[in-house]
Amino acid sequence: MNVSVFGCELSGLVTAGALAQTGNQVIALPIGNAKVEELSKGKMPRNEPGLKRLIKNQLEHKSLCFQEDWRKGVEHSQVLILSVPSWRLSRAEEVIEKIGRYASGEILIINQSSFPIGTADRFEAKLKLAFAERGLVAKVSVVAMPEFISEGSAINDFTQPDRIVLGSHDLESIKRVKDLMRPFNRITDQFKVMSTRAAEYTKYAVNALLATRISLVNELANNAEHFDIDMEEVRQGLGSDSRIGFNYLYPGCGFGGPSFASDVKNLVGTLESKGYDADLLKTVLSNNETQKEVLFRKAWRFFNTDLKGKTIAIWGLSFKPNTSTVQNAPSLKTIEALVAQGAKVKVYDPKAMPDFALHWQGGGVELVENMYDALEDADALFMMTEWKMFWSPDYALMKSKMKSPVLFDGRNIYDKDVLMEHGFRYFGVGRGERI
């Protein structure tokens, strides 16, 4: 099958590579900042595990190519996929305009993007009008297939999904999409077919529910400290309830990333545009922004409200492990607060240092090449991203390098008793000791 994928950011590249790998002839067309010359050489805009190898293999097999000319992308295929971030809606509108101008026969568009509810129906109506104005009599269908991939596990999420949500009023279009996605639906039937708007709403609803769950766990953890309760014990009790489970049940220093909070904000905007309140979701977002500073507030109190001249080491800059992205990461807000108080900050992350350098334009921050280099003469360590390399450090080496062995654990990955045995003061999120 000939397929054109409009959008060469994470979801678009994963989609293009995976579909090319399963026998389709795929053209991928950037509509953002990615460059065809760099993509064609296998240079990826995201440091996603396995992505570079996937794309390079399909380029070598000539089942995938990158193209700048949107018209060629439209004329190449009867299946066109929109896979762009929610903030590029205006660019997606331009793609739809090009499709309406250059498509010459039956066309199927699959929208993976998190655009406002009703966008797929609007795109379809716009294309039908464009065809009618050109005197074309051909079927046009837009199917909503929201992506549920996460950075760090994007390829696995796409190729081994736990569900594939399809939204359309047209059974023949659903049949065609099912055939395209058949290689990724071998174990059990993962298709969830519904109306177009229900599919769009499902993506927002999933992220809204997960964000609410995270914020509630963080609030419970923050309050547990006032009762000298270790939230880890409570987490075990909560997760063992089959109605709750353990996923997204880890207290910490807040969620981040380029899409998660953005989707919740977009849902709030959509609800309010229809005259409905979204007070709960607005509170969730507000609480999360406050939670991003939880380690800063602990350190500020620990050092008697005086952080000026203190050296703070930070392990982890990316918003989650296995990604190089720092956009909307808790580390940014934490570092901003520390620098504003006059602290000196040393940071280390195995992948996100280049992206951090692009986002951080201020001074007061030193980027180091080794996790232990960040600890030289440090008054405290903030652990902010739970990379595997941070889980079992050399405690003796850590203590020898630090001016004072104080650790603020933003992801609760350490055993506080072990840290205390090695002579550290340890503060997690809801781990019982309150400052």
C-alpha cells in the first residue's frame, strides 16, 4: 500500500518507519522544523530508543523516503496520515488545503493528531467541498486514530499497542485502516471502533484521567508527611486494590513533557468554549505546576530559607527516562527557582544535556560530563529523573565528593534506610520526614 505521512516528529517518524517495515511504500513529509536532508541521512530530531535504526533500515530498503513537496505526497497515496503535535493545527490545515487542491480520486485520511474535538469531521467536510468545487466525484473519508505513544517506548507502543482506537462513520474506511494496522494487531483484537468525535475525546480523556491520578497521588504524598507516614507503604496498599492497580501511582516532583499537560489544557479549553466548567482539570494542572517545585521548597526550608551560595547537584533533566526532551520538565522550573535564590547548580543527564542547553538561556548552571562530577562540593543532591544509572550509585563516592550528604529524591527511587546507613540525610516525596 502507498502511504504518505505528514509530520516528521516523534509520532510521524515512528508511524512512517513501522508502516514501511511491514511492506508499505511510505513517503514522510515534514511540516515542522525537521529537514529532509538530515532525515534522509538518518539524523533524527529526537533521541528515541531504536528510532534511528528503524528509519535507516527502511531508507536502505527503499521502502521509505522523505519528501519536501507536499503535492507529491498527496499524489503518491490514497492513504494520507496526519501525525503532528497539537500546536501545529494551522500547518495541518495547510495540508488539508493541499489535499483538496491536488488529490484526484478516492482518498482516506487518518488523523493521529490531538486536535480539538470535531476536527476530523470538519476536515472531511472541507475536503468534500473542495472536491465538489473541482467537479470531482470521489469518496473522501477522515478517520480519527489518536496515537497513544510515549517517549522512551514509542516504537513498542505503536507496534505492540494495548488498543487501537478508530473513529469513523464509514465502515469501509474502518476496514481499510484495520488492514493497514493488521501487522500490529496479531495477539488479540485491539481495535476499539467508535464515532469520530468519541475517538478524539478518548485521547483527551485518557490523559486527563492519568494527570488527575498523578496529581491526587502527589497530594496524598505531600500530606502524608504531616502524619509521619511513609507514602511508599500507602502506595503498596493502594496498588494492591484491583480497582486501582499500580500504574501511574508513583508520587514525585510532577509530570512534564511536550504533550501530556498540553492535551489536558486543550481539553479544558474545549470544554470552556462550550460553556462548561473544567474546575477539576484546572486544579490538576495548577497542582502539578506547584508540585514541580516540591524539592526546591524542601531544600529552601532545610537551609533555613537561605540558598544563596549553596551548590546544588541535579541528576536528571529530561521529563522522563529514556528521552532527551526537557520541554515542560520539572527540572526547568526547579533550576529556575534555585538560580533565582542565588544557588549554584550543577547538572547531569545521560541524554538531555543538549536539549537543556537550548532551553536554558540564563546563567548559574554548570553542565558536567559525569554524574559524580555534579557532586563536587555540593551542599545537596536533587534526583529528578529516574534513569536506571542513578538507581544504584556508589554511596561512599557520593559522600566523599559532597560538602554535605543531603539527598532530595524527586522520584522516590532510593531506600531511605540505606541512605541513612551511609550517612545521608534523605528526603523523598511523602516519605515520612517533614521539613
